[in-house]
Amino acid sequence: MRGPCCIGLALLAAAGAPARADCFEAAGVYHGVNPVILRAIAWQESRFRPDAVNRNANQSVDMGLMQINSIHLPELKRYGVDAKTLYDGCASIYVGAWHLRRKMNKYGNSWAAVGAYHSETPALRDGYAASIVAIIRKWSAQPGGEQWRPPAD
């Protein structure tokens, strides 16, 4: 995990982030995670909506494009990232990449790490990873056009 990542994230957001598509690539490179997986997570979590909000049964809140859970706010605050920042699409992607990198540090470069983005409970983790795999397969099977575009559901 790169501590200064989120300090850089706050500066990136303040300076005017690149277009959202570029953010997946840039965040993936910066955190050493696959940008295709980041895109699939964003699609699964919010359908690419930076204003997405989900209130959970445990009173926590998932926020923004990458649906970052409010339980992470105390740690993110140390890097200058608050709840409002998570509603900026590019900032959310960087924080999502940071979160995925932390799971990869724990589980290795694996589908378990991808699933742990959502939950570390094995059944939920494995189901989530399967959802991400299905999204990527669906996108890669699209005839013509860009390979990693979200499907028109």
C-alpha cells in the first residue's frame, strides 16, 4: 500500500483530474492494479455513476463511482480525502484502486483479492469476484467497438 497515494489523489482532484476514462488507466498504473478490473468494479458498483450512494444495514454508506464505504473515511482523512471527494469520479477511481491494491497486498494478485474489494466473507467475496469476471467476459465478447465498453443493458 502506498501511503502518499491519497495525498497525491487530493492534489490530483484539486488540480483538475483527467477525463474519467484516463483515470482508470492512470490509477491502475499508479497503484499497480488492472484498469480493466477497476472499470468492471465501477460498473458493478455504480454503473459508472459518480453520485451513487448506498446505505447499508450496518449504518455505513457506500459512496461515489467506486462505492467506497464510509468505514474507510478515518484512514482516508489522513490523506486529505473526505466524503465529498469520493463523489468526484476520478478521485473515487484512485481511492478504489488504492482499496483494491490493499486487498491484493493481502490476497495476492488473485480473484480472491478482487472479491475482497466487496467483502472478505468467503461466500460474498467469491460471488463478487464471479460477477466481475462475468462483466469482463461480457464486455470482451462485444462485436466491434471498444473492447472494454459497458454493455448496453
